[in-house]
Amino acid sequence: MSALPPTKDTTPTGGRQRSAKVFWSQLVYIATGNPVTLIAFSLFLMIVIIAIFGPVLAPYDPLASNASNALQPPSWDHWFGTDNVGRDVFSRVLVATRLDLLISITAVAISFVVGGFLGMLAGYYGSWWDRLVGRMVDTIMAFPLFVLAMGIVAAAGNTVENIVYATAIINVPFYARVARAEVNVRRNAGYVLAAKLAGNSDIRVMALHVFPNALPPMMVQVSLNMGWAILNAAGLSFIGLGVQPPTAEWGIMVAEGANYIVSGEWWMAIFPGAALMLAVFTFNLMGDGLRDLVDPQRRT
Amino acid sequence: MSGSRLAIVGHRLLQAVPSIIGIIVVTFLLTRALPGDPAAYFAGPAANEESIAQIRAQLGLDKSLPEQFWVYVVDLVDGDLGTSLTTGQEVTDDILRRLPASLELTLAALIFSIGVALPLGIMAALRENSWIDHLCRVVVTAGVSLPTFFTGLFLLYIFYYLLGLAPAPLGRLNILYLSPEPVTGLYTIDALIAGDFDTFWASFTQLILPSITLGLFSLAPVARMTRAAMLQVLGGEFVRTARAAGLSRRTVVITYALRNAILPVITTLGMVFSFMLGANVLVEKVFAWPGIGSYAIEALIASDYAAVQGFVLTMAILFVILNLFIDIIYTLVDPRVGIDS
């Protein structure tokens, strides 16, 4: 898990090893105590493996069309059937995993960095930084977020990069809020004051003393947000923005299959849709599991 | 007591002003963010220097940014959102004509999701760890993971193609029927007002699948919040006292617990509306619903910028109004408001 290594560095050097140990034993405890979380982590591993090796695993070329073999229902040769130009749906679903994950991970990473930074400034300095960031966050949240994303893509141009930026922008408020709240309560904590007194600069205090402690709740936010980011990006490509055909991408594949569902060719839309659902489901479950790990009080 | 409530409502109305200013500034900036020269873009590929300059003057793009902003605001106050390239009509007219379709869909979805989510959450809290609690958990987790367009297509396949129960996904009303005399703009209600039950039934059956699709998506946060809030309130001392005093189970749950638990549920409705207005666009595309969402999609594909901007602005203003409405309901429902002061 990418979430774990930074947490190791959070505590002062003496307790580092011990806290990492506690964290791992807690992870094992929660994973074994709650089978759902274990399933979520296994699914996550599977999705990551498919994202990395998808093109190798795919039995057919995802772009090779074969008109004589179009619209075939699922069979042993084509597990998920073939689409309207005879491409293998199973291969396309596998290959699309990488693109979908890449879009949402990049978007979430950008909002994590930007939102975290802004939230930290607001929480640490307070006063007009706080008001400025608060106003920005409120303005973004004043829009229905998916609609704002549509507007941004329309204004900035219909490209995959802009889908990423739009998804990042609508996610910034969540990170800014979490970071602000977490930093704000620690601003006057003993160890922060001690670090300041020892002559550390504000930037150093923020980076090495405040930020690591605000990280765990933000990582939970990442996992809960990931699912939503995937849904948003797929939704945008479903309505024809961003990724263009014939690229294999879940949202587009559902859109292409949508026209055939009323005539009964369900496999074109249902399989990519199910893959999308499974990915989102995994991230949501994992977010709940991570939250249990970080904040035992809110365990459900 | 009512005076302090009024003051709170008034204060809340004032708080909406910065949001609206923010929305106007952002939508203005979005227009100016058009890649390249907007005038050349609007003039089309066949334009020469002269016609581009003409269009630039016509659009007011030769003025300074603050001046352009002023013009934009003045036009907005007039209700002028520009002309759509695809329909050739005023964007304001287009949107106003299509808005009732979207509102009818959203409203029906909201009724469905609250009607299911509230009882589900309450039952789950009353019988913690029973089958209904597990059902609630499954619904909540699945609900937020389901892509709206996927749910819609799935329901269509089952209820239209396999079972033949639902009508074809071709908008609000089968072409065999005439749309009812517009009073509210909502076909189902207008048909009832006109006393035309055939039309009512026809439009109602068209409405069922889209609104369930949209409702399923928004059901999760409401059910989750209801369950959590009810659990917390039911553990409270005043509930125990009420029970000990021998009040009926019904009174304890509905009057004592629910009235307090409903408050956090009302606050989550804000987020629910944000999801719903966005998901509206996707549902409208799946069911060929002639609302402002499908209008925006057509406009996006055709790069019809004024229409998209009008759509974003309308949705945002709608969202602010809904949030305002939620907050006002909150102050009216909250039993604590006005007692302290």
C-alpha cells in the first residue's frame, strides 16, 4: 500500500519502528477481523495487476475489428462477446483498466497536492489565508460538481488532459477541508511550538512536523475519493467528452453499447459498466477499511 | 421565537450572495478561458480578418476585461444568456422550455429516494445487525458505487427488453399522446389538472425508470445518514426517559427520535442535490429525456459555448436555491432554534 510508508516517518525517530509495528498489527487485525476489508484489498491488488499487465493478458487485440464476427453473444472464444464492429469486449475491458485508473489517479494526485497545500496554508496561518482558501473552496462547492467539470472541459477544450484537470479541480475542496481541519488543531500543539522554538522555519515545521500528522486522514480521503473520481471521469467520457473512440475506456464502451441495449445486445454495455462498478466498489470498501485503521472511533 | 427564526432565515439569505457572485465570476472566467481567439472561433472557419473583427466588436471582446464583465452582468440581469448556435434560439428561452422536464425528473427521483431511504435507515437503526441492517449496508455501499448510466441501462434491459413492462426510452411522452396543457410544466401534474388520466399514466410510466435510476444513486447518503443519526439519537438519555415513562414505541421513535435525527439528514441533502443535478445529465442521455442536461450534451458536442455556459449557470443557481431551501427547512424543523436566545 502506498499509504503506509509515509506514516512510518511521522513520529519522532525513537518511536518510528514501534509505531510501524503497531500499524501493521492493526492492519492485520482489521483485515482478518473484517473479511469485507480483506476482500477489498485483494480486489484492489487484482485491479492494479490488470492495469499493469492488461495489454499482455488480453486474448485479442482490443482495436482489431472483424465485421464477420460482430455482435456475438458471450461464448468460450469471446467471454464478454464482441461489439458492433467485432472487437473482443473482454480484451477491451481489460485494456481499459489502465487508462481509467491513470486518469483518476492523476486527478486525485493533483487535487491531493493542491488541496493539501492550500488547506495547510489556511490551517497553519489562519486569518486572510484562511478566508481566501475558504472562499475558493466555497465557490467550487457552490456548483453541482459534475456540472462544473462539464463546464471546465467545454471551456478548456475536449481533451483527456482537461478531463484530468476538471476532475482534479472538483476534488480540491475535499482535500483542502481535511488538511485545513487537521492542521488547524495541531497548529499550537506542544511539538509544533517546540519545533518553532528550536528555530525551524515555517516551511520546515509544516513539512516535517505538521503534514505527516495530517497525512492519515487525507489518505482515507484519497481512497474514498478515488471511486468518485473514476465515476466522474467515466461519466464525462460517457457523454462524449475527453477520451475519443476507438480507444478502449469503460465510459465510452458503455456509451457505445447503450444504443444496442434496447435491441437486446446487453453484453456491450453491461460488462464495461460492471468493471467500472467493481473498481468504484473496491475503492469505496477500501476507504471504509482505511478509515477504520486510521480512526477507530468512527468504525461502523 | 418566530422572530429569531426569521432573523436566521434572513441571515442565511444574505449568505447566499457571495456564492452567487462566485458563480457569476467563475462562469464569466470559463467563457474567457476558451482556447485561442473566441471571436475567430465564433466566426467559423470561413471567416476573414474583417468578419472576425466585426464579431469581436459584436461580442464585446475588444473591451477590457472589467468592462466585459460589466456587460456580462448587465446581460444576466436582463436574463440574456446569448444565442445558441445549434438551435438558433435565445439560450434563456431554450433552457426555460426544457427546465420543467429536468425538474420533474429530479423531483420524482427525490421523492423515490427519500421514500425508500428514510424508512430503510430508520428500520436499520431500530434493529441493528438484523437482516434489514445488512440490507441497508449493502444498498448504501452498492448505491454509491453504481454508475448512474450503468444502472439506467441495466434497468432498461430488464424492464424494457426482457419483461416489456417499461415503455421505450424515448423522452417524456409517447408520440401517440399530446402533451397536456402547460400549467406547472410537469406532465404528470398537468395531466391530472386537465383530468386526462390516459396521458397521466403514459407520462408517469415514462417517468418511472429514469427517476428510479436517479433516485438509487442519491439513496445511499440519505439512508446512511438516517441510520447513523437514528442510532445516535436512540442512545440518548431523553429517549431512554421517554421509554421509561411508558410512551408508546411509535411516539418515542417518530416524535422524539426522528425529529432530532432528521436534522443531519437534511444537511446531507445539500450534497445529494449536488450529485443529483450532475447525474441528471447522464440519466437524461440514457433515457433521451428532453431536459436541460441533454440540451447541454448536444451543445457540448457541437461546441455551442453560450448554451453550455447558460446550462452551467442555471444548474449552479438552482443548486444555490436548493441549498437555501434546505437551510430554511432546517431552521424551521430544528426544535432547538430560538430556545436558547
